[in-house]
Amino acid sequence: MRRNQTQTPLYDALQQMAGRESVSFHVPGHKNGRIFPERARSFFGSVLPIDMTELVGLDDLHAPNEVIKEAQDLAAAFFGADATFFLVGGSTAGNLAMVMAVCSPGDKIIVQRNSHKSIMNGLELSGARPVFAAPEFDKSKGRYTAPAIHTIREALRQHPEAKAVVLTYPDYFGGIFPLKEMIDLAHAYDVPVLVDEAHGVHFPLGSKFPAAALELGADAVVQSAHKMAPAMTMGSYLHVRSPRIAIERIRHYLQMLQSSSPSYPIMASLDLARFHMVGMTEHEIDLVIESADHLKGILADGPWEVLESDDPLKITLQARSGLTGDALAQAFEREGIYPELSTHNQVLMVHGLAPFTKTAHLKNAVKRIGAQLKFTANHAIMKMNVLFTEKLTELDLDYQTMLERRTTQVPLQQSAGYIAAEAVIPYPPGIPIILKGEKITERHLQLVEEMLQQNVSFQHRSITGRITVFE
């Protein structure tokens, strides 16, 4: 059924409710914004009136049949899904639900090794037995990208009983790969493909962007609306279009994993993010891309290289010899310019879905940064390409055995040969270097040490010098 994409049913219902003369004897405790610290009212005051609960007319995220259902159906029509679910716990909630919906304890599942930690957490919660497909190392970009098609082919040949193939498309830097070829290959085995498309919510905007995963035939796709579209933080979508995945299982796990008191402002922002993208004309999209190109031209004058990206809105600066990504990011931050992330050798900047306006400030900042960093001392080059040496690997302990094994702590630099009882995760981007259940190698430790020396942040207490392992 063709739907009127100019509607915003959930936002409209909240707006109407906020405009009524009403008395709140319900949660939340700020009582439509009446009770709130005065010092913060000027910032929070405009959004508190729509921070509602499941009142009559506002529907229920976990059993939607009114305005939330209408808003989700509009999103499904726009993105080309059989069903779309609003996520208020970020793409993390969607990735967990996708994996758990297709796997039972002991089931094999083929997973891109450099997937986000939320995928790995989903594997552990499901009790699956993952087969990890190693990504290829791109020397020109200095980082791992995606598995080669022959790696996925061999994984399916060895494990035709796999319950799914899990891939990340695009990567954090906007890089893509032959996803359709991999999907077609998996479907030949009647195996569904789950895609973490956290950074590709804007791909349905047309030919100026890469093709969206759902368009290429993926069975289930998670998108972080808040990353590239104008949605609030934690606002994401989960789309399903497949006879191979039971939508009711997705729904079941989402109601387990997501809050029973979901944020109405976040959900309304998902309704509005879809509305915003629907309303973008081809001319407006062209202006956005022209703006990104202009931004790249300004940045090209600094002591770094601007790398090409498949996504025109992702801008990666490659540090030249003698600089690190962390040093570049800190220099920008001192100028009041905040990049998305930095690695040992790169800085990522994300252009939004509107033309950039502060070009004069950026030009002046680039000049100052160039002068500041000109004489930075040389740093050792981090050997990232030694990490994933085997194309297909499995954990050294399955998740059930891990539950039964005792753990201990050992000094990190003496842990080679032990099996990790916790993941070691640099953040961002949140891709584990060492997985829980994986044997720790000297290569792992060398890379962790190099990253620590270059001030890379870890979501892990190993930065204190110890790591939890299985006895």
C-alpha cells in the first residue's frame, strides 16, 4: 500500500498531547516538565513536554497498533522493508536481536571478524558457535576492511548448516564491498544475511550514495539513524525483508532487550528522521555532496592526505609520516573542531545531511594546525596487518564451556597462550582485538601495547596492566 510519507504520526500525537491542558498523575516524574531544576530548564524545557509514557493515544512500542505502528509502517515503506522496528537502545539492541532471532545454543553462524562488539555480545547471549571470516587488509588505507568473497564462499562450503552470515556494510569509514555477491552466495545455501548497516541509513537517498543493504537483498538490517540522519542519540532502525527470518522472533527479543519505558522523544526523532530524508530533493542532496567536496578541498591543505571513500559524506584524513591520528584529532579539538574518531594513523570526519557553513573557521584552523604539527617527532608505524592471519577461525572455548570454567587475572604482557575471559576493545570503533574465548597471542599483545603507547582508548581494564583469563 502506498503511504503518505509527508505524515509524522508519532510526533504529531506527542505534540497534540503536549498542547492539552492536562494534569499528570503518571510517570515520568518531571510531570510534563513542571518539576525540573531551574538551572537546566532552558535546555530541557522544550523537550520535556513530549517526554511521555504509554498514555491513551500514544501507543506502546512493544505492542504497537496506533501511532507507533503507523510511524514504523511509514519507515518500512520508505526503506523497502516488510517490517521496521524503532530502536531506542541504538543499533546495539538491533544487532543483539538479529543474532538471537536466528541462533540457538550450539548453532553455527558465519560472522565477519571485525564486527562491532554488539554482534559479539549477541553471539554470547545466543550461545551460538561462531565461525569468523577474516577481513582483508587494505594497504592503501592502512586498515582491515571486509572479508573477500572467496572467504565467505569457503565458510559456507565448510559450514552449509550455518544459521546466518553476519556482515558490516559500510564500515565506519564509509567503505563498501561486493555485498550483493555475498548475499546471493548465502541465499544459494538458503542462509539469511544479517547486516550491521549502522553507518548507512542515508544510502536510500539515491544514486549519489552506495546501494543500501536491503536493496541488495539482505534479510535483516540494522541502521543507526542518529549517526547520519537527524535523529536523537540511540535512535536506530531494524528492518526485516525475508522469508528466512521469523519477524515474531525479532519482536520477541526486542521486547526483552529494550526498555519497557522507551523514550518517546527518541522514537519521535526516528519518525522525523524518516520524514526529513523523504523530503530531501535531488537538488538538496547535490548541495550536500558539493559541500562535502568543498570541505575535502579545504582540508587538503593540511599536513595529511584526504582519502577517497565510497560514501561521499565520510572524510578520512591520513596522517603523514611523523604524525599520528591521535595528534591530528587533538589539534582539531584545540580549535573547537571535533572529529568522529581517530585511529593510530587516521582521523574520521562525518559530514551531515546539510551543507557545511563554518568554512572560514575551518580554513583558519587548518592553517594553524599545519603550523603546529610541522615539527612533530616521528612515531613508529603500527603493524596492523599482522592481526587476522587465518581466513576462518573459531573460538577456542564455546560459550557454554566458558560459563563453567573458572577465571583468574594475569599480567597483560604475560597472558600469551591463555584464553581470554573478556574482550579487549579499542573504542571507537568498538571492534574487539581480542575476543572472549579466543587464545591470546604475542601478535595481540604487541598491537595492544602499540595502541596504548599511542593513547588509544580501550573499553577494558587491561590498560591497568592485567587481563582476566580462563584457568
